Amino acid sequence: MVQYVDNRGRPRVVITGMGAMSPLGQSAKESWDSAVAGRSGVGPITQFDASSFPCRIAGEVKEFEPGEFMDFKEARRMSRASQLAVAAAVMALSDAELPETVPDPEGTGVVIGTGMGGLERVDENLQVLRSRGLARVNPFSLTSVLPNMPSHHVSLTAQTMGPISTVISACATGTQAIGEGMEFIRRGVAHTVLAGGVEGLIHEAAIAGFSAMRALATSFNDCPERASRPFDRDREGFVLSEGAGVVVLERLDRALARGAPIYAEVLGHASSSDAFHVAAPDPEGDGAVRAMRWAVQDAGIDLDEMDYINAHGSSTPINDRVETLAIKKVFGETAYEIAVSSTKSVMGHAMGGTGALEAIFCAYALHDGILPPTINYETPDAECDLDYVPNVARASNARVAMSNSFGLGGQNACLVLRRFENSRSGDKLTGEQNGDLRDKSSG
């Protein structure tokens, strides 16, 4: 008999749909195929004139047409982040074999996170205000900027009426949003959740700010596909990118009852704070260690069950070294037996969107039996000495995967996923047992 709850009596949660807009492609599957092939989505910046900047490359979502996914008039009121989030959500619902307008609005929740929201609209409207006066300012200028607007627009599009939330935790955003979406289901306040993260800010202010921090790769403007090189000795900084990833999380019993496709099971998640520095990670990696250990504990698995880690792997000298150290602290000698790769090597760092995209890649890795490579890994670093799946994808029988996201402000988040299996210890789920009062009729 199928076990619908885990050994702590919590509903099992599965991923039944995935949508993505990324530098690698305009769907989750297209993005995944590019990642597996090692095709870089990094190129020259086209969204503004970057000729005077030390870094002139980024990972852009190419040829994006919002009108293909939403009403054109509505799209004009949105920031690019909201547009990308809606597109990813529409694709995720379709992939899950659900209608764009969800069938049970009150039982469906939304958790979409973003790191920087619609900041480009601030600049646009300041320019209008100063050059053309107050009367010409867009009446939607303020609402388009708010970081909760991607969640709002996804909810509006899908007509969800259940719980809604916005996660803002810099580079950890997308990962934490999926974890919080799982908690909606565990608590019984929703049976289905659209969860993920987004960033849409390839803008002068962002490139200038990160350039001032000396955080970006600047030596590869003429060969952008080589710029993001996590764990390589010659890494010098990350490549800013944009994108959105949204997954459909469902309570297992509902997913099975409707014959939904199931990519992976979400076993656990955790977050932690470094409480150390606004930009630099704790040099001993202790915040990352706590997040990984707590995520494994929440998943209810043993450390030696971990097969694959999609690393934060940002391609900065400090972060990659510290993450390697943290993985070794958590897993000990077993760390050398775990495959670790960074898909930021192919798509760059989409800030609030990255964690969700990387969770999608983890789900595909488990479902398809293949691990995406870390491209541009050419010269080993003595302090980064794990198995980084260098340059070429690898066939795998991995059952359990972790996705790491470590953000500015020392905010860390981790997810643990498992290849879907039809049994797990525990008692059969009922709505009454799990506090779900919204969906008695569907079982």
C-alpha cells in the first residue's frame, strides 16, 4: 500500500510540474537539456550599453515575449521579474497537467521569491519624473516595483485563493521559497503550491554595484561562455544572470489520485544565518554547515544516503572554497564519494531565481538519471578537492540530492530531494489527521 505520510506523520510532498525561463532556454526541459549538454547561456549584455563597464557579460533570457504567456496589457503593468515568474508558472501548471486556472483555488497556495524585485522600474520612473514631470509617471510604477508582485501576478493568473507568501533572502530565495511551499502542505493549509523564485535585473545599477564589490568576472568579456568557472583555480567572480523557476508541489495522495507526472519527492529543507558579514560568508562555513545538517535531519535520512549536491558554486574565490569546506564538515570522508556540480557554470547566477532553477535541475537529475556538469573546470584548486563532475554530464543512479543556496547577508537555504518511490514508512494520510479542512471531498 502506498504510504502517504513520512515517518513523522507529515504529508509527503512531490514535484508534479516544472516551468523555467532562463539563459539556457524558455522551458524547464530546454534549460535542463542545455545544462546537461554543457551549453553556456552567458553572452554579451544586450539590455543596455555596457561598453564602459568592467564586466560586459551576463546570462540573459533571450527573445522573451511576455504576450505568449499573459495578456499584453497586464504585462505592461509588471516588472520583468513578474513577467518571467508568470511565464514559468504557466508552464509549470501545464507540465503538471493542470489547467492555467487551478481547479481548487482555496486549496492552492503561492510562494514566489525574489531578491531585487522590479528595481528597474524605479529607474525608469525616476527618469520620467525628472524629464517629463509628475503627470507622466506610470500609475503602476509603485506596484510594479514591490517584491511581492511576482507572487501576486502568479496568483492572479492561476486564480489561487489559498495562502500566499513572498520570500526575500538574496541568493537563497528560490530554494527557501520551495521549502516554505512544502511547509504549506505539511501544515495542511494547502494541498498544492506554486513555488519558486525569480530575478529580472540585468541593469546598469546591478552591474555597477556588483562591479564596485569586485564580485563579477571581468577577464572574459571576449569569451563569455568561459567566465563562470566554479571551483576552478582561476575563478575570479560570478556572472550575473536572470531567470525564473517555478515548481508545482502537491500532496502525494492528490498527485497519485489524478495520475499526475511525478519528478521527485521533496524530503526536507532548512535555512540558517551566518550572522557574520553583509557580503562575505563565514570563513569556516558554519552557517552553511547548519543549513545542510538541518535539511538532512528534516528529510529524515542518513548522511551516507546523499548521492548528489547541486552546489551554490558561485565561481567566486571565497564562496567556492568555503562551500567545499562546509560539505566536508557535514559529510566527512563520505564527501569525496558525493558528486557535486554547479549549474551556475552554464547559466550564471540569477540571484533570487537561481535556487528554484537549481532545484528543478536536481529533480531532473534524479528523474532522468544524469548529473549535469560543472563546465570550465580546467585547473584544480587544492582547496576545492571534491568530485565536481567536470565538464561532461555523467550517467547516475542517484536517489537523493541536495540543492545549496547561500546568499548575501549570510542567509543559507538547502533542499533535499529524492527520486520518487511508491512506498515509505508511515501511516496513510487523511485530511483530518493533517489538519486539512479545505479538501475533504478529494481524499
